[in-house]
Amino acid sequence: FAATIPVSSWGQAQCDTFSLVQFAVTALAGAGLAIIASWKAANATAARRLMSLGLLAVALALVVVLFFPQCLAAPYAHLDPRLQQMWLGYIEEAQSIVQLVADDPARAVARFATPLVAIVLMALHFSHGGWRRQDSLVAALLVVAVLVSAWEVRGSTFSIAFAVIPLSAWIAKWRQRAEASPSSGSVLRMAAAWLISVNAIWS
């Protein structure tokens, strides 16, 4: 940032690239999380932790609404309707999942198959017990990324990446079972887990 952006532009808010907006939100979020983690009054119980995180989220939302409202507006709201129809409507990354499914179902499968499989795996893991704090973090990141992807397909880049974590654990589980009890069935299940988890298979 310091090497590519002139000093005179450091204070300008740019919504689609790293600028004062992202720096302010990231710095406040990081500082808030550090305070919550280190201040006993804010993290003594699960209810207090949840309330503290909620207050932090409200504070971040107020900062964006009050100081950077332009970043909440639709970036192409003032685009000529003819350009939206003739150009923007054909850009896959700017489409929603509904539009992508209608126009190119195969591409929609390639974008959303592994993240949805990962969500199902995490839901099954949660229902069977043994849920850890790390699982909550991965699940939250994955679900948010999938929701963003449903709104605008370009977000699937992140949801596919986050899906790798639970999918890798799934493959590791079947590999351990195949090593502990070697059989054609366990090997086939491990191979199926590998194939289902590779995003290129769905493309």
C-alpha cells in the first residue's frame, strides 16, 4: 500500500480495494477482539463474550454507516441500464447464485459443490458431538463466505478455500480408518472422499 499509493491518496476511501475503509475496520476489529480477549470482565462467561462481540459488531457497523456510507451502496447503481443488460449481466463473477443457476447450472455446481459438502460435513460433526472452538471459527467463516457467494459469485473463491479445512479432516478420517481396518470398502470410501473434495472434479 505504502509503495503503490501516493501519500496524498492515503486518506481517500476506496470501497473495492485496500484503503482507509479496510484499514479502519480491520484495526478497530482487531483492537476490539484483543480487548475482549484480555479483559476478564468482557470474557468471564459465554454470555458476556457473546454480548461483547455483539457490541463490537454494532460499533463496526456504526463506523461504516457514519463514515463510509458510500461503501454500502450498490457499486453499479448508477450504471446505464443498457450497460447493465449488455455488459454487466454477462459477467459471471458479478452474478448471484440464482442468476448463475438459471444461466449455467454446471458452473454453479463448480462454484458451490465443495463448500456445500463442507457445510454438510460440519453439520454432521456438530450433531455427533465433539464440537470444538476451532470448529466454530471455521464454520462461521465458511457460512459467511457461502452467503457472500450466493449474493455475488466472486465470493466463492473464499468459500472454496475455507471448505478445504473440513474436507481435509474428512479425508484424514477415512484414511485412518483405511489404515486401521484395510478393506476394499474402506479404500473405496477414502477414494470417494478424495474425489468429492477436489473442486476440479465438479468443474
